[in-house]
Amino acid sequence: MPSPMPYQPGRHFLQIPGPTNVPDRILRAIDNPTIDHRSAEFAQLGAACLAGMKTVFKTGGDVVIYPASGTGAWEAALVNTLSPGDRVLVFESGHFASLWSKMANSLTLTVDTIPGDWRRGADADALRAKLDADRQHEIKAVMVVHNETSTGVKSDIAAVRRAIDAAGHPALLLVDTISSLASMDYRHDEWGVDVTVAGSQKGLMLPPGLSFNAISAKALAASKHSRLPKSYWRWEEMLEAGRKGFFPYTPATNLLFGLREALKMLIEEEGLENVFRRHDRNAEATRRAVCAWGLEVFAQHPDEFSSSLTAVLMPAGFNEAELREVILRNFNMSLGAGLSKLAGKVFRIGHLGNFNDLMLAGTLCGVEMGLELAGVPHRKGGVTEALAYLSQPAVSQVASKEGGVHAAV
Amino acid sequence: MPSPMPYQPGRHFLQIPGPTNVPDRILRAIDNPTIDHRSAEFAQLGAACLAGMKTVFKTGGDVVIYPASGTGAWEAALVNTLSPGDRVLVFESGHFASLWSKMANSLTLTVDTIPGDWRRGADADALRAKLDADRQHEIKAVMVVHNETSTGVKSDIAAVRRAIDAAGHPALLLVDTISSLASMDYRHDEWGVDVTVAGSQKGLMLPPGLSFNAISAKALAASKHSRLPKSYWRWEEMLEAGRKGFFPYTPATNLLFGLREALKMLIEEEGLENVFRRHDRNAEATRRAVCAWGLEVFAQHPDEFSSSLTAVLMPAGFNEAELREVILRNFNMSLGAGLSKLAGKVFRIGHLGNFNDLMLAGTLCGVEMGLELAGVPHRKGGVTEALAYLSQPAVSQVASKEGGVHAAV
Amino acid sequence: MPSPMPYQPGRHFLQIPGPTNVPDRILRAIDNPTIDHRSAEFAQLGAACLAGMKTVFKTGGDVVIYPASGTGAWEAALVNTLSPGDRVLVFESGHFASLWSKMANSLTLTVDTIPGDWRRGADADALRAKLDADRQHEIKAVMVVHNETSTGVKSDIAAVRRAIDAAGHPALLLVDTISSLASMDYRHDEWGVDVTVAGSQKGLMLPPGLSFNAISAKALAASKHSRLPKSYWRWEEMLEAGRKGFFPYTPATNLLFGLREALKMLIEEEGLENVFRRHDRNAEATRRAVCAWGLEVFAQHPDEFSSSLTAVLMPAGFNEAELREVILRNFNMSLGAGLSKLAGKVFRIGHLGNFNDLMLAGTLCGVEMGLELAGVPHRKGGVTEALAYLSQPAVSQVASKEGGVHAAV
Amino acid sequence: MPSPMPYQPGRHFLQIPGPTNVPDRILRAIDNPTIDHRSAEFAQLGAACLAGMKTVFKTGGDVVIYPASGTGAWEAALVNTLSPGDRVLVFESGHFASLWSKMANSLTLTVDTIPGDWRRGADADALRAKLDADRQHEIKAVMVVHNETSTGVKSDIAAVRRAIDAAGHPALLLVDTISSLASMDYRHDEWGVDVTVAGSQKGLMLPPGLSFNAISAKALAASKHSRLPKSYWRWEEMLEAGRKGFFPYTPATNLLFGLREALKMLIEEEGLENVFRRHDRNAEATRRAVCAWGLEVFAQHPDEFSSSLTAVLMPAGFNEAELREVILRNFNMSLGAGLSKLAGKVFRIGHLGNFNDLMLAGTLCGVEMGLELAGVPHRKGGVTEALAYLSQPAVSQVASKEGGVHAAV
């Protein structure tokens, strides 16, 4: 098989919105001999990972860790709480919300969709109306993506919770935080989430291969009556074994070595609130660059701008795939593609995980040069704008909450 | 949390029957920056892994790779081929056969069991009788564990196939090779297996976190009509994406780096047939040691001795857990515990994966010294017997096919 | 001991002019079990390293590899060729030339210096005059630094050779290529160099700990009569053992693992000429940024601009140490300090080794933001200029050979 | 170049007496990005390494660390303390003593030798006589190898010191601990050593590439007047820079990462006294095996048995090179060759560094099987004897202080 790409010197800029740049410390932690998963040494590892993940989810409740991609944790959230034919309500906020919805359908659930144009987050008013109309409480769960990886649009989970409460509706609230957890503020308990879904390969700075559920008491109670067939994803055995730091089947031990290191970095060394501020800051700088280029941030409302990625609309007549290819070939950087209906139209800049100002600066320079080389119409000066923002003393940084051409005009 | 074990110098002997000792080359391959899973570079990786796995399964058919433990591939084999309430037939050959059976039950299948005392492999005659009796062809699948990790008993898969064919029965043949693949000869196509289940952390010499299905055309056809709910495990999208070396959701990229390296070592460098011969040789040496100690190999029939692990019966009145603890504390070696009904009664020596004569010699010395220190009645000389066998010129090694006290007397 | 720096997320930008950013592949090659340095396997390693280094030096002659810093290879060049009291001639081209000169003095040699202001390279005319005046041929060696790491000034080695030849003088030509080899074109044989000195931690992309001599036949002949005491550095045993790929004492085996990988990348994968072009390009972009900032490149003559680093003069009244501290604290980047008489006055940007356009872009952004935050007077737009240069199609890049404020005006 | 050895599965047993088996933790520490050697972060690293090495040397005095093999630290000990023509006294205790002596000669020193047959350590009485006879105090230094790597014979350094003191002689005491430090008890201050020489690749469990001098006040004073030419090895700049954790030239940063980890393991985790006891125990077990085989330990006196390696005499007419080749090819283990006059006659078993009982057991099994396969006359039962010793409760282990055929008869 021929090499698809000539040798490229220097470090690859992996600026897709996940998997993210895994820190050397974490790769090295993973690169240790696998240990006996029934040993006392393992129990310490398992316990440390579970405890740390509770801190990250901001929950005092239960957490389970799957040897699986984030997609598996999606499935776990559904099969543990629901029964065949159950009705679920999904906000059509983007590609991943659609995929989760499709999964629910595959798992024999009945899916109600609150439609959207992908540029806005979950509409709590529409939800309220839906729930009010559901007098029989046929809707068993509301499924929301906290941060749409395909669009860079964030949803207000607390508002969703308030809408459910205001409706006095008993539906469970299931939230996907795959591209937000450990990058953007998230509060499982405070926001009243029943099941939170997460993965390892984004804000947690790990390779893919681990995924997570945080579980409320209400979700746990629901799992006792859930009738969807399940075994691998079943919480019961996971929780029981987890109490001692173990797993009911062979866990992905080496990725857990990495998770322990990541939790140490996020919680003890940088501090979660600092992590969030860093992501906010880099996201704001990115939007300022986009705006200065005269391009449009795909997300439409400042309150919903993602801090982990920014999706950028291509000018009409220009294809993002070509731009990304030019950037990959010339500047050794991967950007995120437009997905499904956004294919060709939107490219995505990941600015999450183990990241900092100069990595972002290099990233934005790569985009600016790529726009030039690919002949995509743009104004110069995006990088300059970003640098101006990043070189302000950090304390004075109140995010402008503006982005895209609207702000620029 | 207190350290559960004082500092132990030197290399830990991880002689559980999996996870196994991961070679440095493979750990280092895993310890590389995660790449874009939608890139051309990734497509090469994915294609190389899938092609190599076909060679290992000895199949020209389809293979899928899951970011999951082996347990997940068990589930995949069931949910892709069967429908709610379908009847399946399981040989109760050991702990893992029981777990797989329990999983089938959890997934709403109806489980028929061919009972066993765990010391013998699958009984093809009993199967034939069962299938002959099933005039309505209600049995949709026969589930067999090729090599029982809990007992060290191997089943004759070709004989199972012949029994099904002789009965003219259309049931699918599903086989677990988690602790045999890439350690013991296995032939998916030649033996007429419909779904083979495997995991990364044994003969493939990887950390846990990947699992596999090899799929016959018949199994693939069955999957079109299967009605068990499924999404994560669904073959269809995996096969479609896999044709180009991709995955339908984020794969465990770094473990795939390791898999590519493992396949290179197994197929190109050592050669699968040499791998099998090495395991046969080390297993025979182990049994000779056990026999010389006056202990009994748990597996009863020489044709069914596992080449990847040996389970050893403790003398009456002595608990394997104590022995293993003595060995762990004094000699920095982990052995496999007795599982479920064998708890306390059997310990297991893993001699599979990235292993050689001196690693085995150290392992057997650890057992012999442990027996002494733990006060377990035994005869001396097990190591001496093993060395005598291992120091014969390799060419003359025709395995004795005897083991345990019966052979010794 | 307190941590001197708070936790800094993301990748550190190590932009000192060496040690450079070691590629992951090389770190992972080093991270392998040490092997027997008297084994056949080692002999292959040693032979591959020696052969590859000859290609890098562009020599058909002898090469030796020391387990030592570059400073050790300086000493080796002297003690193998000279005798107590011998007169040597050194161009005072910068801090490292001065250190090498000081070393010669410590080793009991008599040092003649051709003075310089550090902003220009070796003056071949001055050399010619010196050699012409040395009727007795008392000068035994001419010592030149090819690329001054303290100043970013390159010397024309071919011109130095021509001057020696024109003078008909028998002095040996000893050249330090520590910060140029494998970054900038260098030709040991063609340029008639007698001993070339190099180290591992710059263009060779390795950690420090290996150093090298390339040796002409004339130098080898001189070594037979050299009377400086020597043992560790003695070529004779090194060359004899090296013929079989071995070393006369324990070599730094793991760094040799890394060297083999580095040579594969430089020679087989990227190609040396491409490596040089890449460095030229990144250096030119750097100078354009400096120029746009209104700062001055320390090197005065375009023909002498280094392609591996750029030293930049601070505006009067501003201290480079403060600027570097601001950049380190705020942007997680290390730059090179001003050394000895340039302390406080010059900072150095390393753009060598495993490097590419976006790493450079991030680097220049860090400098531009640092200038702003540290209150150093400058014009904006350095990054913009660099990007403009880097986003031209590579084929049209004829280096402007201009830099600094002179060019800018 | 053809591969010299077919693929060998499993872990290589590197049982030469150094380089030793580097622990994964240390390799992984080395496998981290190189940092700026002039940074505050580096200063912490340097300071930690220097402080830890003082603990290992058991000195309150100065220590320097060279980016060099142990051979370099030999040279440093001589060139820092002596002047051209100075007389030194060397015990001819083995191959490495001879090499050090040869080095002294190369460095223009005058070497007096106290001859020996290599089977005994330094003879304090002979030394006393030599010193008494040296009325003019022409002897400036006494050079002793603490533990001869070529023979497995240990010398009594305290006795050597007493002899010097008894003679009232001012000679410096220079001691090579390359294969003993951090494996066998050693006390720089208490034993009155002036310069101790050590290397990284033995008891310190690192790859080769670092070496050390521990320096007494007397040695330091001597260095002020020493006239041997020196620069790379000069203590003065090393000590001055070292006071702040720095180095006068680029240090081998990544190996220092490893050293810091090794010191943590040796001092904080296992404890030096436990390290010594472990080596004593494994050495005793080895000698018991040798004795049971009917072979002879090369070291003649029990008080002088090395705890880090055991040299074994081949029966007359049998060549150790052939035995080692058989063992390497069949059992993937490297043993130490016979050196210089012992070539063909002695093989050496390294049992030092990151080692434990089962690694030793595997090693001895490899030797026993190798003797069988190579047709070397021996009695069976060496491994059995070793296991009997190792399976005694550790507390009762009073080393027998006997070895070889004399003890066996």
C-alpha cells in the first residue's frame, strides 16, 4: 500500500475537535505494562479513576467507565433506562444528535424530534410545549447534546432542566457531553441531569477507547425496570464491581493508567475552573480571527458558542474539503470536516484538550495561510486579531460574546 | 489510599492467563500521538489491521474490530445474528461459557445447556443428539468456547462442526477464541465457524480494549434478519466503513497502532505456526512440572489440554488464594485465580502471548518455591522435569500428551 | 523544592537553538530495552549509525561517535591532532568560538585569535594574511565555528579552505557544526575539512549525549604524531572497534537507537536537501518577521544568515531576559538567552530540527505577543509578514537574503 | 545487512554484568521531551540528581555528573588530581583494572602495578609494603577497582584505606565502583575515598551515558595543583554550575530524567540497604547453583564474592563463547564473555540492577539448560539448590559465604 502522504517534518497539528493532542505524560502512563485486573494494585487504579471522574462530572452519584468509544456510552444511557417502544424526545441540534436519535431508533425506541437548523442549541420553550402536550407522560427521556461537535453550538442544559421541571414531567434527562466534558463547565448534579454521556478522547486528553456514564438516583431507579436487552452496558454489575475499584469484565487497563494521569493534571495541577477559562479564552480568540477573516462562525448565538471547537462557514462556492486538503498537504494540520448536511460547507477548528495559546496561534496561522493558498476569499488579519486578544493581560478578558460576520460588520 | 504492596524490584511476572505480557515494541507503538481517524493515514492503519486479523483468523471472510473488551464481541456475535426469544445451545464447559450463556439470557435469548463438569471440552456426540432432537430447528445457534480460560480445557471445534453437519442442522456456530487465538491453531473458514469472537489482551499481546468478530457468509446473511436491538455492535456499518479502512464511530486508534505491530510480529516475524509450536512446547513443559509436583492438571483429557494456560488442582484442604498471595508477596508473580465454582480449588498458570522458555522457567520456579513457602504438599522436581523437556533439541519434541497425577503414576 | 513554574497546559515550545524538539518516533526508539553492546544485534546498530553519519557529514572518510556532549567532540578534535604548546588559530566569531578557544588554552595549546565583533563570520582574507605571515608553519590548526549558536552567524567554510590552500599552509582545518549539521548544507570532504565536530541535540533531533568527529586522512595521519594526553577521546581504538560496529567502551546504546531512527528520517524519508530547504525557508520567514517588527537581526550580512537560528537585537534599554521570562510565563515557550557579552542584549529563536511552518508560526506569534506584553517597542505585523512568505507556493521561494531593519527601511 | 538472529519471542534476558535491565519506569522517564537546560525546571532536575547521588555514594562532599560512559569518569578522576609523569599505583585485579592502568599510562602517568592472578581482590598488605617503601611519596594515587566486572571479585576498600593510613602516606585513593555502586554497600566518606568513579548502566538501572565522580576535600585540593591538561572533565566548572543545579555544557538531559526516577526507586521506595540485601541474596543463590553444577566460581575467597555478578570457570576443554552462543540462540539470554586473558575460560552471570528472584531463577535455568545443550560436563541440580535457598524465609538467610567446587566437595 503506498504512503498516502509524503514525509512531513515537525509535529502534526491535530486540530480536529477530537481526538485531541494527547499529552506526553499521558501517553507514557499508558505505555506501562498491563497489570492483573483482579489485583489490589488495580483496585487502587480503578478507585482513583472513578473518584476523579465524579469530580469532573460534578456529581456525588454513580459513575461507570466502559472500555468503549463514546458511542457505547450513548447506547448505555438508553439501554439501561428504557424499554422497547419507549418514546424519547431528541433535539435535532446537529449531526451527533441525529446519530444518537438514529441509535435510539435502532434500539426500538420511538423517537420524537424537536427540529432545528443546527445553528442554535436546544430550545427550552419548544421542549416545554412538547412536554406540556404529553399529558400521558409517554415521553420517557429527553436527549440533549451539550456541545454539538459537528457545529460548535452549545445547549443550555440548566434551561432544559428547568423546562422539564416547569412542565412537571417525569422524563429522564440524558445529556451527551462528549466534546464538552473537561473543556467547558458542566454540572451533572446541579443541573439535574439523569445520565451524562462522555468519552475519553476530547477534554480528557486521552486516546479514544474509554467512555462514561454519570448516573442520577432517578436514572438508577429507572434501570431496575428497564426492559431493553443489555449485558455489556448493564450498570448493575459495573456499579457493584466498581465499589471495590473493579470491573465485571476485563477493563482497558492501560487507558485507565492514562485516565488517572489526566485526572491528576486536570483536577490537581491545572484545576477544572482554569481549564474552562483556558478553553473560553482560546475559543474567543478563534472567533475573533474568523470574524476578521470575514468568515462566519456557524453558531449563531453568542450564548451558545462552544469553547471546545469552532465551526466556520465556507464562502459560497468553496468546498471545505479542498481547503482542508490544502492545509493538510502544506501545513501538516488536520481540521474537522463538515459532517452530513454540512459536508463541503463547514470546517471545524478543534481548540480543546491539551492546548495553549501558541498551539492555537499556529493553528490559526495554518488556517489563514490555507485560505490564501486555496484561494478562498477572505480578509487578512485574523491571526492579528487573535494575537491582539491573547496578548491582553488575562485578567481583563471578558469574552466579547460576538463572532462571525455580524459582529464584524 | 495506602499502597497495597511494598515496592517490588525487578520485572513483575504477569502469569495470569491474560492480559498477557505486552511486548515493549507494542507498548511503544501505542505510545504515539493519536491521529485523525478520518485521514488517509488512518485508512492504511485500519486496512492493515483488518487484513492481518483475517490471516490470524484464517478466514477469507469479513472481520470487524470493536473498541471494546472481548465481552463486547460476545455480545456482538449474539445481537447481530439472533432475534428475541431465539433458542441457543451452550456447552457448559467452564466459567466463561457460563458467563456467555448468562449474557445470552440477559439479551432475551432462550438458552439450552449441555451440562459438563468443566474438565472436558464440548461433547460433539451430545450436541449431535440435541440437534437431532430439534426437528423444528428451533435452535438458532450453537455457542462453544474454544479454550476455556477458567479451566485450560480446549474443545474440538472441527468435531462440533461435523456434528452440526451430520445432523443437517442449520444452526449457526459461534465460537469464543478469546484465550486461544494467536496462541493455538484456529481455522475459522476450514472449521466452518460462523462467528468467531476474540479479544486483544491474550495471544495478540495487546492491552485489553479491542475485540473482534470473524463472520461467515451465513452469519452475515442471518444478520439481515436478526431482530435483537443493536447499534454499537451492528456489523453493517462496521463492514461498510471497514471496506475503506475506517470505522463508523471513533475507533481506539492507539490500540490499533499496537495491533498493527502485533500482527507484524506474529505473522511476518515469528510466523503463526511457530507461535503455535512455541505455545505447545511451553504448555507441555508446564504439565510435566505439575505432574512431577504430584499435582493434578485440571483438564482431564490430553487431546483437550490447552496450550495457553494450565489450571492446576490444589490438594484437598489447601486454598489457591493463599498460595497465590504467598507467590505474589514473595516472588512478584501474579497467577490466575480459581473462578466461581473453582474458587479456592484451582490456580491457573498463563503461558501465552509474548513468552519464552526462560520466562516459563522463572514462572515454574515461582510456583515451586511458592508451594514450598505456602506449605502446600508437593514433590520437588517440577522445575527439573520442565527443564529436561525444554533442553531437548526442539525437533524431537513430540508432546507427550500426558499430564497430571494420572500420567505421573 | 518548590515548583518554579505553575502548571502549563499544552505543548511547551522549545525554541532555544538546541536541544531541539525531539520527535516522538525518536524518543520511542530510545525508550527500548538496552541491549548487549557486544552482540551481533548491536554491531548492526553501530554500523548503521556510523554509515548514516558519513552520509550526513558528506564524507567518505572516518567518523567516530562519542557518548558525550558536543563539548567532548571539541576536545577530541584537539587532543587527537595536536601536541602540547601547538599554536592554533581561532576566529573569534562568537561565544562558542570563544569557549572552544578557551578549551584549547586549557589543553595547553597556544591560541591565536582573529578578532571579530560577532556579527560577521570568519574572515578568509584575515586568515590568509595570518597564514602568509606564519612562515614557520607554527600554526597547526585553524578552528572555525560553521554556525555560531550564540549569534546566528554562518561562516563560509569553503572560503576558509581556499584561503588556507592559497597560503599553501599545512594547518589542519577544524570545524564546529554543532548547530548546523543536518540543518544547513555541510560538506566535509568537498570543503576539505580535517575534523568536523558535531552533537546530537540540534539538527539530528536527538536528546544531548552523543557527539561526533568526522576525520580526514590528513587529520588521521596527524593523530599518529599528536602528543596531547588522551584516552577517552582517542580515535585509534574508536576507529578500530567501529570497523565492526562496536565501541572500545560502553556506548550510549539507547541514544544510538534514537540516532538510527533520526538518520532514517533525515536521509531516507525527508532527504537532506529537503531538510536544508526547510530550514532556509523557516529562517527567511523568521527574518521577515523580525524586520517587520522593526527589530534588527544580529547577523549583519545576508550571506551569513544562519538557517537554524536567528539572534535578534533588543532595542536599547530593554533586556532580553525580561522578555524571555514574560514569554515563558505567558506562552510556555523557551527562547535562547543572550550569551556572555550579548547577555541582556540579544535573544535567540531556534528554528531547527524537527520543525515546520506551523511550529514556526506559533513561535513567531509568541514572540510578537511577548514583545507586546513586555512593553518592548516594536511594530506590529511580523507574523503577518512571515505568513505572507510562508503561504507563497514553495517553488517560487527565492530567499530574499535580506533581514533586519536595513532591509525593512 | 542480514539479521544476525532470527526473531526471538518473549523478553530477552540481559544477564551481562551491565548494562542491566532498565525498568520501564526509567525508560519512560527518559522518553520525555528534552527541556531547556538553562531553565528553572532544569535546575530542579539537576539539583535532585546531585543530591540523590550523594546519598548513593554516602558522601557529604561533592559529586559531578558527566554526559559520558564510566570510562570518562575514570579519566576525570585522573586528570583532575594528577600531573604529567605522576606515579600511580594500581592493583592488577582484573581486566578493568588493567584498562584503567592503561589509561593512566596513556595520560602520561607512571604506573606501578601490584600484580595479581585476578582471582583475589586488592592486597592491603602488599599495598602497605609498597607505600612504606615509597619514602619520597612519589606515589600520588592508589587506584582500586571495588568490584571487578571481569571477575566478580570484590576488594576491601576500607582495608586499603587503613593500609594507606598505616603507612602515613599522602597518596590519593581513587576507587572504581562502576559495577558495585547501588548494588553493593559502598561508603565514600566513611572509607576515606578521595575520588569514586561510577557509571549509570549497572546498579543505577539506567542506560549507559552518564558517569560520576564523588570527590573528597583532599581530592578537590589536589585538583587546584593538578597539571594534566583538561577541559571537558574539569571539576571546577562542573562544581560551580552544579551548585545551582546546572552544567557548564549541555548535559544529557533525558538520561537525567531517568536518573531522578532511579534515585527515587533506590532511595525512597526500596531503600539502599534492601537493595544491597537483595543483591547479596541473589548472588548467594547463584553461587549455590554453580557449586551444585560442579563448576567453579572464579572468585576464590568468600569475603570477596561479588554480589552483582558471578564469573564461572568453564571445565577444561570447553569454551565459554560456544556456551553463550547456545544459550543466546536457544534461550534468548545474553551472558557476559570472558575478557582478555579469561576469554574462552570464564562466563559471567550478571545479577544486578532491577532484578528479582524469578528473573534470577529464569537466568539459572537458562544456564543449566545451556550447559546441557552445549554438552558441557556438569551435574544437574543447580537450579534446585538455588530454589531451595531462595524459598527459605528471607529472615533466616545468613549467606553461606562458600561457593565453587571447594565448597561443594
